Amino acid sequence: MRILVTGGAGFVGSQYVRSVLDGSYPGHEDTAVTVLDKLTYAGNTANLPLDHERLTFVRGDICDAGLLLDLLPGHDAVVHFAAESHVDRSLRDATPFTVTNVLGTHTLLECCLRLGIGRIVQISTDEVYGSIDTGSWTESQPLRPNSPYAASKAAADLLARSYHRSHGLPVVITRCSNNYGPYQHVEKLIPRFVATLLGGGRVPLYGDGHHVREWVHVADHCRGVQLALEKGREGEIYHFGGGVELSNRELTAQLLERCGAGWEAVRFVTDRKGHDRRYALDDGKARRELGYVPRVPFGDGLAGVVSWYEGHRSWWADAFTPYEEETPPVPAPGQDGSVRS
């Protein structure tokens, strides 16, 4: 079997590629992988075992139809991770998100259709649903994205669904909760806070810090993606959660403890525009149909992440920009160090 992995030099995509190549997925010990990655700031070939005999790396853009039509023949499946994914960046300039996430996905789907690719997995996010006060989203919930990033991913999902419904393209859509793990770019919350705290700096916490996220280790997410590739029903959507909900304050408290810092290292800052209050996924369907079960306990996973970033400073140092404390801090309850529910 040969799989094309778009965005395979990024955080989640590279985890998936490494897992395929190191034999983590039974029955795929001989599977060959082609990685297609544009190598934007978030892509890094150091995330990949480039000398592996079953890995082929191609630098290129999923918006390049000519490249895709040359590259896709001979591949049995496509796992589509390639995306612009940082909410803050999408608030500053949504153009790259629309181009890559929407037009790029459309180009990929059209080329897969023309060439008769046998399986496509569209990787998406819980953010397409917007915010939920209580309970958890099921796959049948309407899409109500609140950031340009989330809107671009929702558009990509709808395109993928339409290509299945209209053309019979064998697409499966997956949506996951917040990922964490090694090799995550330091613009994201956990690695940014760890890098800042390891350097003795102060971490920026949005608003009152009570925004809630569900967390899943990247290895568990990728295991779910593989199950969707192997067993998922065409045209269906599957959720992959981690079962651990934490407010950003609670997560910050754990990171402070693991990095040996106190609440004096936290700076409350003006909240993000349109900041969703809470995300939560119901992953019962994936458990029932695919046998998905997250395996990495959050405490163990978080400890491993802190240890990894501490031991791999050369990997992230050049990409890390310390938070600039140029504006006055935002007063917030509990800023003296207490964590209030």
C-alpha cells in the first residue's frame, strides 16, 4: 500500500508518518508513504525520518493541480493533514487560510476524483462547531464556526462531503479535540507556555482563563485517523477526543508546577476576538464503529511533553518569539496565583 500524506512535515502529520513507518499500525509494516508539504513556517523536515526506505518527501503546494496529478498516480489513499491552523494568525490575515484550507482542499479533491483514488481522509477540528456550554458535540451537529480558521476548515469539510455525495468520492472526515505532544510548533499554547517558562519568562493567559478545551495526545489522534482510514464508512464523520477537559487556568497551573514556576509567571492579557468558551466532542461513534480508545493518560502525556521540549531546545529555539509585554496587563480574579473554578 502507498499513502500520500499532505502536510506530513507538520505536527500532527509527522506523528502519523512516523507511526506508519515505525510499525505502530499492525498490517502496515510494508506501507510506503509519500509526504507532500509546502514547508511553511510550521513544516519542518526535522520532524521526519527522511532516510527511511519507505518514505518519499516532496516539497510542494496542494493548490498546485499539475503537481498533484503527477504525484497521485500509484497511491491507494490520501490522508489530508495540510492546513493553516493557528487561530490568532487567521484573525490577523485570513487569506492563507482560505487559500490553503479551502482552495487547496478543493484542488486535492478534484485531482483525487479525476484519478480515481480509492480512499481520502479529511482531517478536521472540533472548532468547526463553534462553542458549546454543556454536553458534547455529536457528528450530526450543525457547523457554526466563529474564527476564520474554523470557517475555512468547515468549508473544507463541506466540500469533502459534497464530493462524496455528488461524485461518490470515497471520503471519510475526522474531527479531533485539541492535540498536544512533541514536535508541536511553539506558537501553540502548551509548547509556547513550556518554552516561555523554561526560559524564565511570563506566559500570556487570555481573558479570565476559564475557557475550556478537551485534550487528546497526538499519538491517540493519529491512531484514530488510521482506524478511520482502515474501517471508516465512506461519507461519514468520526470524532476523536481525549476525555480530559481543562480550563486554560487549570492547564496553566499544571504547566507551572511541572516547569517549577509560580503564578507570578502568568500575565493575563486581553481576550482573543470571538474566543470560543468551550469545546467538547462525543467520540462514542468512533469507539463503537472503529474501536477507538485513547491510550495516553493526560498526566503522563503532559510530563512527556515538558520533558521533550526541555531536551530539544535546539528544535524550537529559532522559532520561539518571547511574548512582548508592551501593554498593561488585564486585571483578572485570582491573578495572585489562586485557581478558581
